[in-house]
Amino acid sequence: MSVPKKAQTIEEKQYLVRFKADKNSHLHVLDHDTCLTKCPDKICTIFCPAEVYKWEEIRMHVGYEGCHECGSCRIGCPYENIKWEYPKGGHGIVFRLA
Ligand code: SF4
Ligand code: SF4
């Protein structure tokens, strides 16, 4: 009997992740003008490991469906401009072990 190969690369580990997205976002950018005028580096687009935040010309798009629930954006936004909650029960990321 063969032993399943353990996921080692990021790509293999990402393959083990599944999402059950809610209809409503659990992440909210509170003030898009703050992003536009005070945050030239848009650092949430850098520190989020799931690339949830994408700057679209004048506002931040939030692809909450792919959030890994790491919590970094609760502390990483220098303007405390992201309201972060856990997804509603039964929704969000699902980790499978391998
Ligand atoms: S880090 Fe905060 S203020 Fe900066 S772009 Fe992201 S949400 Fe906006
Ligand atoms: S909790 Fe983590 S994965 Fe989710 S949006 Fe924030 S930084 Fe990205």
C-alpha cells in the first residue's frame, strides 16, 4: 500500500485549502478615501497572503471569498481601516490535513 505524499510546496499546500464563501463579506474597508489619499503603498495588497486586497484605480476591491483568516489585516493596516470579523459559522476557509 502506498503512503500519500505529504504536501511540501506552497502550491501543494494551497491545493489542500477549500473555501465555503458566505454571501456577505466578513471584511470591510471602512473608508476608501483613506486608502486613496493617505496610503500610497497600499500595504494590505502586500502583506495579505491570499491576495484578497486589489487596488482598482480609486478603491480597494476585497475578494473576501479567498481569505485565509490569518488576521494580519486587523493589525497590518496603519490606519485601522479594515473591519475584520470571522466569517459566519460554517463559512470561510477549510483546511484539510495531508
Ligand atoms: S493598508 Fe489600510 S489604508 Fe492602506 S490601502 Fe489597505 S486598507 Fe487602505
Ligand atoms: S485575514 Fe489574512 S488572508 Fe484574510 S484578508 Fe486579512 S490578511 Fe488577507
